[in-house]
Amino acid sequence: MLLHSSCVAWTSGVFLLLGSARCAQIASGPQGTSVDTLGRPSVEAAKAAPLKVSAGEISTMSSRYFGELEFTFENPGGKWIRVEQVVLDFGSEQNNQAVYFPWGAQLKSWADATSQRNAIKDANAATALALIGVGGALVSATAPRGAGLRKLGGMASLAAVMTMLAANVEAQTDAADSKPRFGGDHLFAGPFDVPPGLFVKRWLVINTPDQPALKCLASVILTYTLADKTSHRVALSFRSPGSQWQQDVCPQEGSFSGEP
């Protein structure tokens, strides 16, 4: 994937030189705000939080009904931190019921189609054969999004994902293939470890329906539970100004310009 900023960007193990004025950044967007159980900013919660979390939308992968978010978990301390589970809340029951997350074959179809669309946009006066070649290269670059996923797939609701996480479905047998499965660096792929003094990035693809009553999704409260069973809540803003996703209902705002 291409980063918003950037002198040098890393994508799928390949370094790319980009032409914009800013350099690549560790944070995915503005740093999140630690909140209490009622969603209010909390100094106590901020002091207790072992990780710094940020989120941002990858506008180059957006389309009318889909948005891709990147989450960064930074560990400023000197010990390894294991994140066992991540739960999301988009601010209301209506929002939570409206969002879906493609998995398996659907997720791969989204990645292929979006990458080919981007290739077509970028290919100026190319022949059909050249377009296919460029598209194939970009689809290969997005392969981690589908890595390890099965041929089955679908659209998982937030409720289904939360049930899956609570049931620890990674231990289930092949007989449960109808339940959502996520692999690679997907936010819902399972536990992950954040090295001391370093960071981990995770991504999430969101599908929103064509519902006039659904308001702009621009923020989320993320709750992460650690191996010691403590939980921490972070309010995150992720909307990108150049995104096609939800462009009919979301205002165009200024872009993120933090420092690495």
C-alpha cells in the first residue's frame, strides 16, 4: 500500500521512492486519546496505558463503499507487550450494525479490484497488455491482505467479529469454516506482540452500505486487552480528506501532518 506522506515508503517488503515533500511516519494518524469506560478523556487512563495508538485512513485504497484503515500500536516501554484482543465501537448501535468487514474470498476480491482500479488510474495511454501487467504487479503488492485466508468468505458484522474473538475461533476445526476468519496483519487476525521501543501496524477494511441515514464514520473507540487481562480504551480519529469512501456524507478536512 502507498503511504500518505513520504520520501521513502515501505510496502510489502519493497521500498518505493515517492514524490511528495514529507517523509514516511510511524504514526498512522493523530495519536489517540485515552478514555474511561464512558468514553470521556481520562488523565488516569492515559497514565495507565502501556501503548500509544494511532489510526488513519489509506485514501488510495478507498472507494464509494469501502475504506481501509491502518492502526499503529507503539510501545514506548522496555518490555514486550502482548495484545490478546481488539474491540471496536463506532459510537452508536446504528453505526455498529451498519459496518461490515470482508473476509476470505471477498477480501481478496476487494484487494484485487481496488489495486487494478488504481493501476488503471495511474496507467496513462497504456496498451491493454501493459495495463494487465501493471495491474498484476499491484495486486501482488497487496497479497498480504489475503495471505492465509481460505477460499470461503463473506461480510462479517461487528457483532459476529466480537463473538468470534470472544470464542477464540483460531482453535476451531475446519467444520467451522462458515465463521469469519482473518489472517496476516489484519486487525482481527488474533493476538500480536509489540516489541519494546518499537511498534506494530495492523489494517482493517470496512464496508458501509448505501444508507442515507448513516452519518459520517470518522472516529472509533478501540479497546485492547493485554495478556495480563487489563483493558485500555482509546478514542481514535481516522478520516482522510482525499478519500472517496463516504464522500457524500463526510466533510473534507485537513490532512494529517504529524512527525515520525
